[in-house]
Amino acid sequence: MVLDIVQKNQKKPTIVGNYPNITCFMIKKWLFVSAFFHLSLGVIAQIEPDYPPVLIHETPAMFTGTCEPSISINPMDPSNVVAASVLNNVYYSKDSGATWERTKLKSSYGVWGDPCVVHGPDGRAYYFHLSDPTGKNWNSDSILDRIVVQWSDDGGATWSNGSYMGLNHPKDQDKEWAAVDPQTGEVIVSWTQFDKYNSALPEDQTHILFSRSSDRGETWSPAIAINEKPGNCLDDDGTVEGAVPSFGPNGEIYVAWSLNEKIYLNAITEVDGDWSETNVEVAQQPGGWTIDIPGLNRSNGMPVTGVDVSEGPYKGRLYVCWGDIRNGEHNADVWVAYSDDKGETFSTPTRIHNDDTETHQFLPWMSVDPVSGNIFTVFYDRHRYDNDSTDVTLSYSVDGGLTWENKKLNQEGFDVSPMIFFGDYNNISAYNGMVRPIWTEFHKGKLSVWTSRVQITNVATRNVPSKLDGEPRFKLEPVPEEPKKENEDE
């Protein structure tokens, strides 16, 4: 949430790039500490990644460094993958993520971070983001006055000026996410509305808003609140946040979010139905959605919602993934719970990483493959280290979330710094056995965005058994490098 970078300070900030209260002395000190810490990592034995990572983009960390990445596989042409990062970066690949082109997104409504990229069943790519209609960002009170969406019909190379939803100035619209019905192409989006950001007044509240489009993003329904209990405006555990919508196989709509150490869900479970007036409690979230991770200025365990829309044995199963500190403030973990009755009741949460350490695993995201029904998550992981060095882990389940396998994604552990805005999320996309996680790393004063070309082989996507008997049905393998053509230029 780019909103918080500046406004958390009550006084008018001294800004370097988009970061408040950072002086040249602090930058020099941070660069020295960062370089020393990076050298210290060299004495730690590095574990090779299970799948070769691919660098997408790298920028200096102190000047709006690239972070908060999003990624989506085009279901009409899976060799086309589109990604994004703060503030207005667009990346697109025509070779399944092996190589990338980069451009900048522009709109008359402004582009101000929180990128979310999703695809429709017709191949249209949607890029949702926050607004900056005057182009003056924090010097204008119109910033964050709406949620904006732009679209591309040529694989991410060019984009429309876009449309918007939720215009409600002077209230702030923040932390949006979207989903597209794989059958009908209907587009939905949910987000948090702040009456007045950082206000401690009880009459200033936050709500989870929702809007939908039946014409491929051209026009949007009036935004409505779907949360039963409002939150405060302090951007903390008492604020309603983390709304990620998801479609079920028959057009059901689910949205979960966090508030006051609990995860809540609302749903539309019938065609032409409406939201429930009461919200279901998915699970306890001890410690709340804000999580203190050493070396980071902020982190979170906000929930992510996903549904199995495949023709597999777990069709219709609803999953919610999140992070919390129920096992201790020095032992953040990642959890998944599921529902087989359209969100009325949920299973006991399952911890999805298999280490036996008291270390931090944090900032998860989840994708449910719409063809195979398999579940894939990506999160940061410190179980190999006794300091703040961090890895990236892919965790996946092929049996409806009952058991999980973990794989390392990054090449080497990376250092972090509380002076760097590291972002509030990573992302992952899966389609028909093709899995593309995306994440942020920090090396030698630079932030970078990475992916990994993970492919599932020997997939049985129809009439698969409901239990695993004997050997797994398939295994995860890196995509082989494409052979170099004769006389091809370097």
C-alpha cells in the first residue's frame, strides 16, 4: 500500500524519491551497512534453488524501488505472461517468462502503485492500481480518490487509458485486488476504503468495498460495502484489509479479509444472489494481520482467497491462505484452511511449510490452478538462517490442501533493511500445470523482481483419484532452456 509510505508520518515529510524522513546521511549509513551485511552472507552456505530464477527488473532501492509485483498467465496463450510492479511498471513475455519486455503504464486517472494483474478467459489482461488524477501525488488531496483499471488486448504491449470504480473523494481507496470469472468473463474487484487515513476518531472508519463489471471493464457497478464490522483508519490490526476476491465454479463469489485478529468472509453463493448481512469467521489470526519481521519496516499476513474451479476431485473447494504468529512472535507461519460448503464452515488451519524451526515464514500469496485444481503458494522463508537473511519458498499441494511440498526459488539469501519499502505482497499465477511465482529481493542497495519457470509434468487433469496412491501423479520440474538458434545474435 503505497498510501502508507508518506502518510504514516503526521508532519509534512522530507522525501527522497517517494520515501519520507530520509536524509543523505541516513542513505550513506544504510549503504555501508547494506554492503557489510551482504558480504557477511558470503560465509553462509547457500542452497541452490530447485528451479532457476529469472530476473525481470532491478532498480535502486531508495528511489521508488520496484516491489509489490503481480503476475498473470494468459489462459488463451500461456506463452504470454504479464506482470507489474510499483509504481507503474509493466512487464510482458511471449516465451512463458524466459525473457521480458518492460514499459510504463500511463493513464489520465494517474498510476500510483498497488498493481494487480489478472487475465480474462478471452486473453484480455487487466491492470488494477491506485489513482493520482492530478499527477501531483501527495501534493494533491485527490490522490487515491478511486480504483483504476486499464486493459491490454495485445499481450501487455499497449494499454487503454482505462476506467474506474469507487470514486468517493475525499475518502481514500486502497489495497485493491481483482478476479475474472473463467466462464463468463465478468470482472470483480474488492478493496479497503478509508474515511480519513490515519485518523483516530471513532467516526472515521474503514470498509471492504466491492464492484463488478459485465462488459470487460468498461463500466462498473456502484461500490458497496460487504463487511459487517467496520474497522478503524489507523492502518493496523483494527483496520479491515486484505480483501482478495475469487470466483467459484458456478459463479459464486468469495471475499475474505482481516480484522482484530480474525479472518472474515462474505460470499454470494447463488446465481443472482446477494451478499450475506453477516460474515463468517474463517479462523483466528493471533497477533493480527500486521506482523513484525526483523529487518523490515513493515510486513503482514493478510489473507488470500482461492477456489478450485477444475473438474478434479476437489471442485468447488474454497481455500484461504494467511500468515500469523500463533506459535510465537519470533515464529511467524503460513496457514491454509478450506471449506467444502461454500464458506459456511472451515477446516482446522494447516501449516504449509515443513521446517521444524522457530523462524519466520511470511508474506504469503496463493493461486489455485483452474485446470488441475492444485494449490500453489509463495512466501518469504528464514528457516535456513540464524539471522535476517531471507529465502523465497514455493509450497504446493496436489491433494486438496491436505499435504504440502516445499521448494526453494531464489538463488541466494538476501539481506533486508528497515529503511527500504519492501512492499506489502508478492504474487503467483498457475494455469494447466504452468506456475509463475513473482517476488522481490534486495541486493547491494537494489530492489529486484524475479520469477521462476516452474512446469508440472505428467499431469492428470481429469478424473484423477481423490487420494494419492503410491507415487505422486506428477512432479515439478524447471522448464528446459530453449535451444539457441544457429547464428543467433547474443
